[in-house]
Amino acid sequence: MMQRITRIVLDNNDLNKMSLLDQYNFLLSFLKPHLTERTFSILPIPKLIDNDRYVGWYTHLEGQPILLSSLTDEVRKKQIEETLKTRINDIETTIKSIALTSEQQKLIASWLPRIKSLGNQIYVINDDPVIVNSFEEPVLPKPAIVPAVIPPKALWRWWHFLLLALLLIGLLSLLGLLWYFFGPYGKEKVPDPSQVVVQPIEEKKPELVQAIDPPQEQKVEPVVTSEPKVESDVVTVTEPKIEPKPVPVAKEDPKPKVKNPPNCISKQEMINNPNPSKMVLVFDNSLSMNITLAEPPSEIEKYLRYHFEIGYPNYMTSQDITAFENRMTRLPTRLTTSKKVALSSIDKIQQNIDISLVTLSTCPTADTTPFYSYANRGTLKSKINGLIPINSVKSGTALYSGIEKASAMLDGVKRDDYILVISDGEDTCAKKNICTLVNYIATQKPKLKINIVDIAGEHKIDCVANMTGGKVYIAQNPNDMIKQMNKAVSDLKLNRPVCK
């Protein structure tokens, strides 16, 4: 039995917080098999409540929850804080011993600071601490300030070195002067007269100078320029008139014709139809949806038998069980892929179709939502994105209840209505015959059609589609999921685009 600790306001249109809620629940499902019950108890289970306006935080611990900050007994408060640190350390130590994929490493690396965040609310239930996450940016404690170490004063100060340098410079200058005046290079060498060699002086021959004739005078004849005659009459020049050429009018390019997509629906057609079809999406949110899509059916069958029926065999060690659990729940899972495909398919459904969501999470009944119009599809998508299987004794696939409730929400007599089921198996809550139920629905509502996307591929609920004129689409890997989901929506003829 679980009790609610508190509730916090959550904007379901904030996709970032809805994604964090999704990540947190996946983290819980991943860590639970590896932690002791006491260590795991510091992480409560969140659940959307009150039309998704709040997140309720639930725990299996029994007792009155109180805020740690409200405790007045400082000794008790200190002990609980130490318990909290110890259990967080146990989580970190356990994580280091688990073989993680790169995606799991990134998820845990991003969430450990959020678990330690000072912005979280810490509740106490019988001296057991519980962390209510704020889904805000983590606030970590500031590192302790280490006092700076002041080095001991040196024996030699800076001006000691300056005086020593000046003394050395003076000494070197003195040595340079002595070397200049008394060294061998400071005196001029006087040549020995006996060793002077007198070279004979060559006689210079007189150079022949060529006589140059004086320049002759050139006669310059005066140049006579004739002055132009200036007539007395004034000549007026008339410029020819230039008529402007007509400017050709630019031809406007013809507007390109808008090509409407085939089988589109016009806005006028939507206005003229006061009673359009409606659709209900039945979404399996049971624990079996956490199984990976990357393993063959034989391994999945073995995992389901071990996990839900007979338990693990004695020859498997705890390490073997942990490794097997990690392998069978690694991404991509049935749930994560179903979410992506459902969100993508919702965008393709035409604008005048209202959609409701029925979730199969716990026994004995399914959960329903009101119909969402085109303008509110963002809220619908946020709700789908926030679906997380609840790990409790009541977890199950209430498919009988889901089909019953979905059909009651639709007309199916005066107009064509549709149900799209995304599930990995048959009903695990009720022992009633679902084929009998659908046969009755088909006779009462002949225009109601049900299509099924069967993730497990076991064909256990084919009668639901066959009796209503629908189809079954088998999807056992991510590529098949996308392809088959698009086929299922296309077959319902609800994906007509709006004409331009």
C-alpha cells in the first residue's frame, strides 16, 4: 500500500519538465533491482494527478511525513542528514558496480546532481529520509574555501639582489676601462721604418683630348600664326528636340498555381461538417512495456517467465540476474518507441478529429481523458510523453476495461468513429472474454472500427480488430513500429492534410 507524501504543481505544457519526469521514472525502474529496499526508499514514486496539474509523490514507507527543515531536535536532524548521505553514497557505489550502456551513463550522470540538489524537499517518515525532486536546475553545495598558504618570508629581500646587481655592474665597468687603457688593443701600432716598403711611382702618360668643334648657331625662323577672323554677326544654334521614348510596361509574372496535396480536406469542408469522426487511442502502460525491442522473442519470453511467473533459477547469481535485467530493459524499449511513434502519428491526424487517450496501467480499470481538440494536442502529447509504468501489485494491462470505456465514448452509429490500440499482449486484469465484448460492440455500433498495433506479435487479441472491420499490424522492432503505426492511421483514413 502506498501513501502520498505531498503534491507539487506541474505545468503539463512544459515539455522539459515532462521529459524530466519521464527520465526520473525510467531511473527508478532501472535502479530498483540493484538497491536494497531501505536505500531505494529515499526515491519516492511520482504520479500525475488532478488532470495532470500536479505531481503526487508516493512511498511505501508508513508513518506521518514531515519536512526535515521543520525538525527542532538538532541531534535527530543531524542523524537523519547522515542517513541521507549514507544512502546516496550507497546508490553511487552500486552504480559503479553495474555495467552501463552509454545512454544509461549519460542519464545517471545528469541525475545524480539532481538527487543531491539543495533545492529538493526532504521529508522524514519515522527517521527515514525521502527526496521530493523539484525538477529544477540542481543547486549543489558550495565547495569549502581553503585558506591561502602564506609562504615564509625569505632571508634575502628584493633590494638585496638589486644592490648586488649594481655592485657587479660597477665592477665590470671598472675592468672594462682598465682593459681599454692598459690592454694591447688600446695602443696604436707604429710601423718600423726598416720594414716600410716604398713602391715605385708610375708615370702617368698624357691623355689625348679630342678637339670638339664649337656648336653652330641654328637659325630659328619665326612662326606666323594667322588669327581667326571674327564675324560680327551672332550665330544662334538651335538644338533638336528629343522626344522621350515610351517606357514598356513590365509584365507581371503569373502567380504560380498552388498544388494541393492529394485527398486533402478543405477548411470549408471541415466547417460544413458539424459532427466529424472522433478517435480514442488505447495505450498500454504496463510494466511489460519496459522490455527492450533489441532482443529476440525467445529471450523476451524467458524474461517474462522469470520475472512474472516462476522467478529466477537458483543457479543464477545476483550478478547474473542484474546483467540479465539490464540487457532486457535497455533502450529502445517498447514504451519509449511506442511514445515516439504515437506522438508522430498524432501530428498526421487531420485537424477536425478530436482525440482521447485511454491508458492501461493498473488493474482493474483503465484510465480515460477528455477529448482533445486540434488546438490542445500539445497537452495530449505531453500526457503521452509522461506515461510511466507503475511498479506495484496492481500493475497490469486492463485491456477489457479499456476497450469497453473507449467504445462508450464514441458514437459509431451516425458517424464513423475509430479506436487505435497499442499493446504488447492480452488482458492481465480481467478474466472476461474480450472477443465476446467486441462482438457485442460491433452489433451496437457498426460504424466503429478498431485497429491494433501488436508489439509482441502474439496475435492474442486479433478478434478485436477482425470483428470491427479493422486490421492488426505486427511491430517487433523500432523500424516496424514506425511503419506499422503509419499504416494503421492511414487505414483509418484520418490523415487527410488540409488543402492550401
